Amino acid sequence: MKDVNMIVDIQFNSLEYSKQIYQKSWIDYRMAISMKYTIPCLKGQTMSDFTVYFYYKDETEPLIREALSDYEPLPPHIQFVPYSTRQELQNEAARGADKLYIVRLDSDNMLRKDFFQRVRSAKLEYDTKAIITQHGYLYDSNKHRMAIVSYHSPSFYTLVYRSADYLSGVRHALKKHHDAIKHKHVLLQDRNFVVVVHGTNVLNRFKVNRASELIGQSEIQEILERFC
């Protein structure tokens, strides 16, 4: 049995924060964003011993399959799956290893190319429940602007479980991603994520508090290449 199974939990359109998530235009647009930013960073990781699940509303499967047909097939470790299978897939991953790592990621954001290697190598104590990365970048894909950002408890975290505990029903309580920091955790150093601002992520805006946080235009492409 393996020591760790790592899965990536991505809610593509499985959370109903808007009725738009059922529409072909929204799905096609968000698929294009995922294919341009998120999936390249996942395919380009320095290690591939993890499985990515993009969860979608079961009833939108025909639209998801149609949108996927416009692109090259994904590698086996990156899958679009109906949300109804989520718990079964996580249980299966837990049964295959001593520990289960569940990495949270949004379908329009990026992680640096060695992110999973860094998570896998993080030094944990016996009761560590989360691995949190606080520092990254904010990228305005519409205007090609970038800034450095740091958040106390952002949505970029990994939940850590002993598989036997997970299968017995143990869950680390999180009402919002801000709660991750309340659990016993370790912090990843350096800037490990990019929040991509685009046309349909209504919860994110390009907000910069100080001019010193802005990245020079000549550096933006070099930084993006560290991620995808």
C-alpha cells in the first residue's frame, strides 16, 4: 500500500452560486479558461502521482462532454466527473494509501509547477490537518496586469487525513476556506499560486492596495511560465 494518495478537488460547476452554471455559454467559457490556465499547470507538474477531479453537476454532463470534445483528450490522471461520484472517488483514494491528501483548487486558477512535489515533501507532525500556502500572485487576464498577494487563509490548501480516520467518517470542519488556518497546519513558503481574474469569476477583482505590489510588465510572462 502507498503511503500517500493525493487528489485534487475542483468544483467546476458543482456549486450553484449562479444559474449560469447550467448554461452552455458559461460552461464553454469556463472550459476555455480551465484549458488555458488550470489544466496546463496540472499537466506540467514536476511529479504526476496525483489525480485531479473536476466535478460537474450531473445534469450538465451532455454540455460538459460537448465542451471537452473541442480539446485534446486529457491524461488519465485529470478527469471530469459527475459530482454524485465525489465521495466514492475520495473513499477509493483513501483505501489505496495510509494517508489521503485532498488539494483544493478552483477551475480557473494556477499552481506552480513543483507545487505537488512541495506538498508531498512538506514536513508534517502526527496531528497536522492542513498544508496552507499564503503567498501568490493576482493576474488580470483581461488587461495583462499582475500583482503579488498574500492571504491569511486562502482557498489554496491541502487537507491531510489518515485514511483509516477518513473512511470512518472523520472530516476537518470547514465552513469557508478561511477556516483552514484554524486547524493544526504547516505553511508552504514562497509564492505558489496565481488567482486569475477574467470575465466570469465574479468573486475576484484586481485589487491592489499599494503600487509596490504591482509586477512590472517585463516580468509577467516569466512569472506565468513558472505555472503553465
